[in-house]
Amino acid sequence: MAHHTVEVVHASARSLEELFAELADHERLRRVFGVPVRRIRDGEGEPNGVGSVRRMGVGLLRLEETVTAIEPQRSIDYRITRGGGPVRNHRGRLEFASVGAGSRVTWTINYDSLPIVGAALQTVLARVIKRGLGRLA
């Protein structure tokens, strides 16, 4: 297994509060990934909070991610808890910041996978996330 990292930085004209709200809501992530995304378990204290689980994808490519930490308007941490195929030890983190009248999100994903599979996935994830975040502008 080899370790892989994907990092996408996206500047937005949206306020920090708007961008955070968009990316913290499991149901809205369909716009980013272009695949079905549905919250299947509410979090502690709020639907999209810590402990909430989202199911995304279709068929054999379906997986579940669980929110492990959240600081409103600052960060969201999650991990794959079911599915993921050849990916192991997947951890995702979104970090938010105000930039002038707009905002910025830095989306980082770390995971282990076979070298060739992991490198291909790294390229695909970066493209999908960049394209999806562009749709939120």
C-alpha cells in the first residue's frame, strides 16, 4: 500500500457562512460530486453534525462517509466507514477561511491504496472536486 494525498483549494465569492452551509449539508453534496448523496443517519445535536453518515455513489461504487469532527465555519473532518473498494484509511478534511468579501475552502483527502490505483484515484478525485466546487460559485 502507498499513501496518497489530494488537496484542492477553491476561492469563492460566497461568504464563509454560505460556503460552509453548502458543503456541510450532505444532501447538497450531489452538486459537487455529480452522484447521488443522501444523509442516512443524523449527527449528534444536528442532522449534519458529528456522527452523521452520508451514502454516496451507485452500485458497486457506493460508499458511506461519517463526519468525525466539525467546527462551524472552520472545518469538517470525515472518513469512509463503509465501502471505498481499494482505498484504506481514508480521511477527509475541509478547512474554511474568509478571504476579503468571499471565502476559501481547502479540501484535503489522505488515503492508502495500491500505487497505480491510488495515483489514478488521486487524479480523478482532484478533477471531480475542482469541477464540483466550481459549480458552487
